[in-house]
Amino acid sequence: MGRLWTPNAAAWYLDIESDATVAGSAAGSVDIDPAVVMAGIGYRFQAALDTKRPGTW
């Protein structure tokens, strides 16, 4: 994609389990298992690639 554009992607699966109580009495179990997917694209501004300035990319 070149020096200025960067792709990014990630995926997570979360396994969340808990026992539910109501007024101190067991009310069952709760299972929440979401899948999260993320995709993105970033742009690095030209000033960051300026080689005349020390300490920049």
C-alpha cells in the first residue's frame, strides 16, 4: 500500500460466563460469547516522512 497507507485488521472471540443471582438466590448462568471484528486503514501524513527533520519517520 506504500509508505503512507497502512492496513489494520483484528478479530477477537470473548468467552464470558457468570452465575446470576437475584436477591441472594441462584437465578441461573449467563453466557455472553461475542465475536468482534475490526478492520481499518491509516494514513501517515507527509510531514512525518520529511527526512530533513531529524527525529521523524
